[in-house]
Amino acid sequence: MTTVAASPPSRTGAKAAQVHVQRFGAFLTGMIMPNLPAFVAWGLITSLFIAKGWTPNGILGGFGNADAAGSWQGAATALAANADGTTFHQYLGLVGPMIVYLLPLLIANQGGRMIYGERGGVVASIACMGVILGSTVPMFLGAMIVGPLAGWLMMHLDKLWDGKIRPGFEMLVNMYSAGIVGMGLAIGAFFGVAPFVTQISKVLGSGVQSLADAHLLPLMSVIVEPAKVLFLNNAIGNGVLVPLGVQQTIDSGKSLLFLVEANPGPGFGLLLAYMLFGIGAAKASAPGAIIIQFFGGIHEVYFPFVLMKPMLIFGVIAGGMTGVATNQVLGTGLRAPAAPGSIFAVFAQTPRGNFIGVALSVILSAAVSFLVSSVILRASRKRDLEAGGGDLAAAVARTEANKGKSSSVLGGLATGATSAPTAPAPAPASGDTAVLTRPIKSIIFACDAGMGSSVMGASVLKSKLKKAGIEGVSVVNMAVANLHDDADIVISQAQLTDRARRSAPSSVHMTVDNFMNSPVYDQVVAEVIASRERPNGDHA
């Protein structure tokens, strides 16, 4: 009788779940990231002007008495009560209205735009007012729910009467349909979504408080640090930690939750251990990675170093736990999210009287991560030497696979990266690749989010064009979803080139693997020069 061995369980389900979580986190990040400047502005205003800020200002900070002699009468006020029951007019300031109204409205508008463009954004903003005014807590979670939902509903409702409107009535139908839908969603959000999200916020807040009361907050790093390496952290950070951190900031003026992910210490300690005790390409790449991670705030640069030796995850977990524990013991935190996770961004959002504690959380987390990682690296050094030092390029590839797309920063770690333009079609009539017949004046770098990688690529190409003495060429970065068919050249990563070509079919498309250092840029410079030198601007 022959026994058939059972096949190993398939990992397809786990991988699919990981991809879904990544996409969900990327969608949440897409609503938060474009609005981070508003979070930064709110954090700086809070740090400067509240009663415990660096330069307290009753008018801007929203704590001054507008009825006092000599007060400024031009600012918005609200009726407030003293401890003895007497009432007075208190300035609203900037801090409260920004966190209650501005930031949720921006998030909802972005979520609606991601689904259905400007029309979706407008309806989402209307709906968001309902969820804001229906609750007593800042409605970040509510905005992330009603924003995309409003855009989706408006998109599908428009499809119902698309092509059925009589000529001359299009504007009337478009205006009133959006207004009526927005009104309905605002009322529904006021009575339905707001109470529901308020309860969720209270449950999550109670959970965090229970961990704090039991002195177990450092255990969050056991989840967050591995999630970062697998690019699953966006759902946790933007979906939970940021909204709860904002609520804690309103209650106590700061929150350590903003430092759970953003603390650059654990990654710094890991990379320092590689710089001193690593071997091969990893050792050589570590110093440059430290600068990018610690000062630039791009944490993903250390993920391949963990994937090369998975045991090192214990080093960054230990470092992360140390940082959280330090902030918890010292009662320190940040006013607002530190994004990106650079030491400069961390200190910029550190409130008065918290610098020593925040600095210690970074230093101690880096020290613990370094010690644990050093022990692991030294223990396996002989085996690593015999094995050839590990494959950093393969670890970078695994990291990019986890991320779901390639990265210019990660590409700079691996040597031998190649880049080439997409091959043109045999003839322009094929419609696959455009052929320009004019001088090159517009170049667009397109990436998934329109920031980060494409910003760096555009900066590099601008520098090369300037060195070549070329002027009059516009070089900008943009999200691939926002591309228009008006650029001469579009440069994107391989995974996005097909999407970019569909959005801009008349442009010449070039593909790069590494936005920071690609030979394609030299070819672009040469093409720009050649397009100007050819008679009549012909581009063969």
C-alpha cells in the first residue's frame, strides 16, 4: 500500500490576506498623506500658542477671555463658564477649529476625490459635516468612512441617469443631485455614523487606557514593528494610532502614540549594528541607510536588513518597546504625528518640557536595538561569512514585494540595478508608445502616491538638466491616477507604466527601477538637447 504524503498547506490565502491589508492601509494612507502638512501646521500652532505652549497666546490658542479689558474684539468667540458659574466670551482660536473641522474635512474630501474626483470630494465634505457635528470627539475615523462612501454613492447614482438627461438640463441635474445626495448623507452621518464611530473611538481609547493602566503599552511594538517590515502598519497607524493620538492630544496636550511607529531609534540601532558587525554589501550600505532612515525619515530602508536575517526583528521589537516604555514612564509624547519619521520631524512636534524624555526614548530605543542586533549578528558572523554574506539584493526584492511596488530608496541599496526606457512601437499607428514631433518642454515623474519616490526623481533630473545648461523644461511629480495627456515625457516605475500610458497615451513613456540613480536620466537629457537641435523641432 502506497502512502501519499500530504502537500504542504498553501500560503496563497495568507498572501492574499496580506495584500488586502496592504491595500486597505494604502487607501487609508492615501487619505492621510496629502493632508499631513495640515497636521504639521496644527501641531506647530498647538506647540506654540496653547496655554502650555512655547509662546502662549489666548487669541490664537483659544483660551483667552474676550470680555477682558483691552482684548481684541475682532476674533471669533464662544460663550464659556467660570468655575463659579459666571459666563464670559472665550476666543475660539485656531487649535480647536482646526482639529474639529479642518482636518476631518480635508480627510473626507481626499477620500471622496480618490473615488470620484472633485465631485466626490465635494459630496464627501458635505457628508463629513454631519459626522463632525454629530459627535463630541474629533471625527478622523468618521471622515475616513463617510468620505469614500459619499464618493462611491455619488459615482453610482450619476451612472443611473448618465445619457438620459435632456440637453440643457445637465447643469441643473448635476448641481441638485450632488446637493440632495450630500444633504441626505450629512443627515444620515449625523444620526447614524457619528454615534457608531463615537462608540468605536471610546472602545479603542478604553483599550489603550487599559494597556496604560496595566503598564503594557510597550507590547504594541510586538505588533507594530513586524507589521512595518511587512508594510501592514498603515492600517494600524493611520486607522487607529493617529486618531487616538489626536484625541489624547486634545485631552492632555500630547500623546506617546505618535511615537510608536515614528521613533527612528530602533531602525538606527539595527543599521548601526550592521555598520559595525555586518559583512559584505549590507555592511557597506548601512551608513548611507542610516542617513536616509534617521534624518530623512524613510524607515523602509532598514526593512531589507531585517529580511536578510529575520531574527533581527527581535532587536527592533526590543528597541520599540524600550522607546514606548521610556515615554510612558516619563510622561512624554508628541503634539501631532511626526511624518516622515525623521528625528527632525519628531523634535518639531515635541511639546515644551518633553524634549529630554523624547530624546531619551530615541536614544534608549536605538541602544537596545543595537545591543540585541549586535549579539545576533556576531553570533552568526562565521556562518554568514561561509555563506557569502547574505543577498541584500534578494532582501530588497522581498521588501518591494511586501510593499507591492518598487522603491527608489530601496533600489539604491541593491547594486547592479538596471533601468531602461520602454521600447517604442514599430510605428506610431500602433498606439502603444507615442512619438513626439516637438521640442521637449514637459516631463512628469509619476508614482503611486505622487510624493516620496517621484519627488526625489524629479529633483535628480532637475539637477541634471541644470548642469547641462537646459532651461525652459518643466519637471514635476504627480500621482499616476492624476496624470493628464499633456506631458512630453512620463517617467514611472515598471509596475505603473501601463497605468501611466493609459492616462497619457500621447506622451513618451520611460521606465526606471530606481528613481534616485538611473541611466534613463542621462538619456532624457540627451533627448531634450537633441529635440532642440533638430530642424523644425522634429523628433524622430
